[in-house]
Amino acid sequence: MRENHHDHNPTDSHHHHGGRPTAGKNLLGPATDELAECPVMKGSTVVKTDAEAAGLYRDYQGTRYWFCCAACEPLFDANPAQYATA
């Protein structure tokens, strides 16, 4: 006689412990105030904490600017006034 035990089968569709986020909602994503736009690559969204952890930021005239990648740093450094926004 076989006993019917509940086991945690990863392919079992009714168990999702910490797996994928709910469709259409980004419950664990960064808040809007944690995001910035790269001043060099307009349209590129940057997570401020990630950029700071990677050293991808500059302070210029009292304002902090975050970069989407290391390639943007030297471009900003060469002419920060071109990329700085009010």
C-alpha cells in the first residue's frame, strides 16, 4: 500500500516559493526615486545603488550623475557641462 505524501516537486505548478514575480507587477523592483537616467546615454535607466556600488557616478556642481556603463564615464569627464542637466 502506497502512502500519499506531499513533496515539494519543483515542476508542481501550484507551488512557487520565491520564484517568479507576479505577471504584470514588479513587486521587488526599485522605487522610482532609486532610478536615474544616464546623462550620456539618454533613455538608459540606471539603478542608483547599483551604479554607486560599481563606481559609475560623478558629482558635478553639487549634483550626482549616475552612468549606465563604464563607457559613459570618460565621455562625461571630457565635457561634463555638455551632459549635466539642471
